[in-house]
Amino acid sequence: MALKFPLWLRKLLIVDDSVMDETFTLNESSRSSSGENNSESSNSTTGSFLPLGHKGGSTVRPRALREYIKQSAQEYDVSVEHMASYDDEQIPAHLEECKDKLKSTFHLDINKDVVVREFTIGVRRPWKAFAVFVDGMADKNIINTHILQPLMILTHIPEDDSKKRMDAIAERLLPGNQVEAINEWTDLVNAVLAGSTVVLVDGCDAALTVETKGWEHRTVGTALTENVVRGPHNGFTESFRANTGLVRSILRSEHLVTDILSIGKLAPTDIGVMWIEGLTNPELVEEVKKRIKAIEVDYLPDSGLLEQFLDDKPNLLIPQVFSTERPDRIASLLVEGHVAIFVGNSPFVLAVPVVLWTMVQTSEDAYLRFPFGAFLRGLRWIALVVALLLPGMYVAVTNYHPEMIPTDLMLAIAGSREQVPFPVVVEILLMEFAIELIREAGIRIPSVIGPTIGIVGALIIGQAAVQAGIVSPLLVIVVATTALASFTIPNYNLSLAVRVARFVFLIAGAFLGFYGIAILGIVYLVRLTVQKSFGVPLLAPVAPSMGGSPDVLVRGYVFQMNRRPDYLKPLKRWRQSPITRPWSAETRPVPNLTKSNKKSKS
């Protein structure tokens, strides 16, 4: 006799697979509806390690990695060829063909962002025309007053020749400050997507692009991650041209050059490469352009992604590309001989090459007098060492080298840890994990309560952990000092590298004490010595030793900053006169021979 179970129990224990038939799924047929061949899509295995021609249910034999790479490259080339089907086509001369082409290119039957405004040029002899722009990216006031009104009301075009007709419109009828004639369809598409307005006239096999960019963007504000007390407070924004303009407003030189490249097959992103012509090493500029042009992606939204593409050694913790949101910092790096890279609408600008010492410096070091700037920079170097080694040193001392600290302090440490049930390494790992959680939560929490939650959470967790006997009071001081020291590192990427490397040194100290920390430090230091950023060693000009101004560990006097760094190989080595204070006896390198010569003559 079969047992009968209640209905709710049967639903709990039995899986009804008929639900799978009702659930929406993506299959090969949906892919074929987008214009691909059924046979090709059924055999395609993009994103999986299956050979070409594989069918479901058959045995899959292992294949070499080179074959998979070759297959992926072929599939990528096919997709790029399909997307770039209009690359070499010219603009049709008839408006009806242009309309059909615009409809297929921008999917105008379902896409409502692209606006096609049809109108008539002239009064006595009218010509049909239309303007194309993207709603939300172009300024409609400029379109109305500088394009439609002059062409529709104030025009008379007697020319019958299409070329003369287009020249007359560009030279006499469009008052825009940037008007350019284009002939290829790809240029038309890129201009529309960039925020410009394209004007097409019937009978003309060319088009005119008028600068009408006017989308909403954040205005220039203060730098959020690199605050200073003395110095400029403005920072980069999400506007590409605003960022380049901020640098040009500081560095007013006719030799400052900006070359604009493009990355992205699906959605192009503007990449601006800026350098000082006649000062920056041309080989460095060409290397930067070569690496950028070699990148083939569909979309590149931010400078952080470009930084990962440009790294010489991706698995190295130390950043190999410098990123900043301060225009004055980019201007000073350009004057030294670096190359700046602006990425689309990213508020961070990249600079290459970079050395380790640059990432610990701030622009405020130069704006302050020598004693104060040197003190602050030395404080940051001490904080970097503390943030990197203090937890590992604490574990090494308590476990392996108690004789290195005074007896009274050792007894105090032992007394505070008497009630703690965990080893010291587990204890410090728990506290470091809690600090990292609080730091990450403080970033994700809304800004109004974020700092409060971070401070209160740290106090509550630390006090509760001490009272519960989970951690010792001295360990809370060590972890808090380490967290404070890590906040003094001005470069965010370097700060992340120190946070990750701290755990590595902590484990080395837990296993081998000071010997483990020393061995790991030497190995990593040797690796940094041989590692380069765009041909420049990361530890230059210390290892290898090179010339330049005294601006490495401690910044020298401003009147001593005579030469640019030699590791950049700039075309102009000197940036100021060797004698910038001839009126001062303390800074004058040689006696004033002029007066002595005059006395001898007299």
C-alpha cells in the first residue's frame, strides 16, 4: 500500500521540472533572429571551451590553448567586420538614400534619441535639407539660432553646382565657430554621436558638421581625493574638453600639444595624449600612442580600465601609471617631460612614466617652504613604512624576538594577552579584517552618515572586542595606528597596494619573524628595481642612480630645482637658470667677479 503524503510535503520534496518550460531562456534561435545564420550560430561556441562544429551530446576532445586563442581571434574579427560595415562608404548625394541609411544605422524605427529635422534652405530657389543630432547631447539653442534660422530664413543660394552650394553654406551661412566638411559615412556617425549636428543638403555628396555639444555635466569643483591646504583646489570633471582646458589655463604654452585618438569598436571613447613639443622625448610619445592604438575593445568607459591595458606588468602591486584629479599636478609633470593621457568623461587623468617617489609626493610639497615641505614628505615616508610593516613587526616581536623590547613592556604585553584565547596572528588578522570592513562600508554608506558610521563602528567594535577578551588593548592601538598611517599616502592606487602587501608581510612575520620580513622585503625590492614603467625603472633615479634635481625622498630648495629628471631623457635638461638668486650671498655659488674686475681696472 503506497503511502500518501500531504500536498505541502510533496511540493517540498519533489521538483516539478515543467517549470523550466515556462521560464524565458536565451537560445540559439534568438541569436539567429538578429541577422546571424542558424547554422553558424548553432555551431558557435563563443565563451566556451568547445571546438568548432561541436554538437550537444557528443564527446568533447581536449584542444590546445593556441587553437582556442586562434578561434577567438577569428570570431572577434568577424564581429568587428560586421559592426564596421559602413567604414569605407561615402555619403549619398540624395536625401532619400541618406534617410534610409540613417534609419538602418541608428535604428530610427525604435530609437527616439536621434532627431532628424527636415527643412528647406533658401527662399527663391529652395533646396531640401535636414539636420541630424542626438537629443540631450546637442544644445538646441545653438541649433535653432546658428543653424536652422540662418539656413531657413536668411539664405539665398543661386549656385547650381553641388560643391559650390556646400561651400557657400559653410562660408557664408553657418556662423558656428567649428564647421567641417566630411565625405565618409563613418565620420558622419562619429560626429552625431559626439554631440555635433550634421547638415545634409540634397544633391551634395558631402555633409557639414557643426559644433553644438551641450550635454549636462558636473562643473569644476574641488579635488575629492587629493586635498591640500595651500595650492589650487580645483579638480578635473567628467568633461573631456573642460579637463584639457584646465591644464591649458595653467600651462599657457604654444608648445603644448594634444593629439586625440579613439578607442572602442562599439562605442568610441576619445583619448587625449598631451605633451610639450620640443621638450618631451619623442620616443616616449610614440610609445604611448602605439600602446593606445593597439587596444581593441568594444567600450572603454574610464581611465582605470585604460591604466590596466597600459601596465608593463599587470600582476605587480605597485601602480605603473600615475593617476590624479589635480590639473596643477598634471601641469607640473608635463613640464618635467611626462606624457598626460585624458580619457573621455573620466575625472582622473593619467601620466606616464611614473616612479615610486612621485606617488608619495603631493603638489603641496612645492607650494610650502623647504622645512615644512620636507617635514611633511618625511612624515609620509614614515607612515608608508608603518602602514606596511607594523602589524608584521608586532607579530614577529611577540612570537620570535621578545628580547628586542624592554622587559617591562614585554610583561605588559603578556599581561594584556593573558585572557585572549587566540594566537597573536589570528588576533591581528581579525582586527585587520574588521578595519577593512569598516573602511569599505564607510565608502558605500551615504556620505551624510558615512564618516560617523566609520568612527562609531571602529570605537564600538574595538571596545567590545577588548572587553570580551577577544583582542588585547595594545593590538587595537597597533591596528588603529596602521590604519591612520595608510590614510596619509596621497596616491589611492599606492594606498591599495600597501593595504594588500601588509597582509603578505604579516604572514611572513608570523612564519619566520624578522627573517621572513627581511627576505620578503629584499625580494620585492629587487623586483621593483628591475621593473619599468614605459622604459623607466620604478626606483629611478635611486636605482639605477641618475642625475636630476634633489626631489626624491626629500624635496630640496626651489632654487635648486634646476634640472629635469634624467630618467625621462627630455630634449631640454634645464628648466631654470643655475643662479636664480644672484642677489643672495647664501645661494650665490661663486663670488661676484664683476665687482672685483671693476676694482682691478680702477
